[in-house]
Amino acid sequence: MTLDRSVLAFAGIMVLLSVALTAWVSPYFVWFTVFIGANLLQSAFTGFCPAASLFRKLGIKPGCAF
């Protein structure tokens, strides 16, 4: 799996997890969803993604986007 696909998969899992936590644990977990969305938005404009940096350090091969 390339870095691009790893980041997209991780973002999708985190969004689904945050929605589940919001629904079943506490409505305050909606802020976790907001944080994930804001991070995705800023990475689209700046090109900096903390998850991509972490995955790169773990040895995942880069793809086209990152």
C-alpha cells in the first residue's frame, strides 16, 4: 500500500470512528470529527499532513500525492 492510500484509509477510519463515538458515547466527540475535517482541509492547501509524516517514518513507500 502506498503512502497516499494509507493516509486516505487512515482518514476514513478516523472519521467513521469519530462519528461512532459521537453517536454512542458523547455528542462532544463531534469536535474530533471537526478536527479531522480541519486537518484534511489544511493539508489540501499546505501539503503538510501529520499522518503522512508518521507513515513515511514507518517506512511506507510514497505515492503520487505526498
